[in-house]
Amino acid sequence: MTQPPQSPEETKSSGHKLDRIAAMRKLEAKRGSKIIAFVTGDRPNLVTQIGDDSVRLIHEHLSLLGPQRMISLFLYTRGGVLMAPQRIVQLIREYAKTFEVIVPYRAHSAGTLICLGADKIVMAKLGELTPVDPSTANDFNPQNPLNPAVRIPISVEDVIAYLALAKNQAELTSESTRLEVFRALTSQVNVIALGNVRRVYNEIRSLVDSLLRLHMTTEKEKGKIPSILKTLTETYTHEHPISRTEAQRIGLKAEIPDDSLESMIMDLYGIYEKDLLLRDPFNPDSLMGTKPSVQFSYETAYVESTARTHAFIQGGTISKSQATLQLQGAPNPIPVPGLDQVTIKLTTQKWQEIP
């Protein structure tokens, strides 16, 4: 029988909302703006990302705040879907004469795309962006040999790099050798999957270009766009962290806050980090103890302003059973003494308004 939660670690809700709002108001006064916080979580097994469902929520907060001189998006994320950032940027720019993103720590991948559409990016000392080269995933991708039901994502830039390696480093430039290189590639990757790689290759470059052109309007600024595009989509691996000084060097409008602003930014981030337990691994065994099963519920992302709070709730049941081994020819699985199997079943994954 499922046991009710027994400790604060097993059920997490509401957090320190009053502390967050107080820190947000202080930061708003410092910036002369209205703030919307968009903070996603990266705890293993409870990861949240930027998704299409966040667009409607952000619009709700914008409607409550109304038109503003400046809107600051306080952003922490490891990434998300490709097209949501453009809609988020477009929406915020509808309500703000000036749009800035405040980056206390990570604004990776799709988070970096949002930053590209901002008039300025305020980056704390820990602040980091990443390249925006995406991976593609569809039914024609290669199968995972360890789990044939799972398809392996294809990095767009890995495909481009393979072809460039053959041409530039190996100097395979003749028609016959180039054909062999392509045949080797198509022997590993379905041609339809490769076609999807090409489509995404074009799409991400068009997206980066259009986001930058929202605010890079002078001839001098426009002249920087091709170099920025190349750096963010071709130069580095997807995991490469881009610091604020590097962001400035490659031509992005990154702003370095003074000590007072830095402190306010990190104070607010620290509360979100604590409320989302970002530095505490999700450990099912420690939650269960000696119980056969427990329920859990956590807030794993926030869209929040001084007007309203939405939290993404993930909850479910953790259960433990004795592990078994199915031997060839045996009619039934054989129990393995001393070895338990832990199962996590998510029953709740939804945005919810927090009073």
C-alpha cells in the first residue's frame, strides 16, 4: 500500500514565495523594470525544459503586468524545444519598449536563443550561454543498439563536421572519394534523417539571424551577425559554456552588472535554487528508507512575477520490489536475493498556479 509523505523531502510545494517576491521587487527597483522569472529545473529524473506550454503562461503574466518601459526575463535553464524561444521573445517585445534577459547562471541552448532576441543580456559572474546547434530526433534516426525502441538523436553539427573533416583534414576532394564518404554516412544514417538534418541546419541559422535582427539594426551591428551566427552554430560543441566576457567578444550585447546588482541577482537565484533543490540529487532510495513505497510531489519549474506564480508540479510514486532474473528455459523469473528494483511512476506533470 502506498504510504503518505513523511518528510519535507518527500513533498515539496510553495517554497519561499514571499522571499522570492521580495527579492524580485528589490531587483525591479534596481533595474527600473518589471521582472518575469522563468526558472526550469535540472535534477535527474525531474528535469524540466523550455516548452511550448510555457508560452501561454508567460503571456498571462505579461497581460497582468501590461505595457512596460522595460521587462526583464530572469532566466535559468538547460534548454528546451527549438521554436518556443522565438514566440517568447516576440511576446515580451509586444509589451516592452526594452527587453532584457538576466542570466544568473545557466541559459543554455533554447535559453541562449531567448537571450539572442533581447536588447541586452545582463550576465552575473556565473552566467553562461551555449552554442545553439540542435540535435534532431525522428522515427528515421538510428536505433540505440542497447535499446532498439529508442532512437539516437543526431547532432546537426556532427554531420557537418564529419563532411568537413573528410574534405578539409583528410583532403578527400575528388568526386569518387566524396561519394564514398557520403555512402559511409548513409550506411549509418537513414537518408530521410539526413534530410531532416539539412532542414534543421537551415532553420536554426534563420532563427538566430531573425532574433538578432530584432535589435541589431544599425549597419555596424548587422555586420556582426554572420560572425555571431557562425560562432554559435559551427565553432564549438553544444556543451561549450560561453562566459559573459566571451559573449561580449563574439559581439553579443552582454552587460556586466556592478557589485550591488550582482548581489541582488544571485540572492534571487539562490532562493530559486533552494526551492527547486537544484543542488540536491533526487535520490529515490533515501526517500523510501524501509518503506515499500512512498508518494512524492515537487515544484520543478517556475514562471513567476509579482502578479502571479505558476509552478510545474511533478509527482508520483516510488516503489521497491525484489529484482528478478529471467533465465533461458526457466518458466518463471527467479528472485535475486539482496537486490531491489526501484520504480518511479510519475502521475502528475502539470503547471499549477500557486496562491
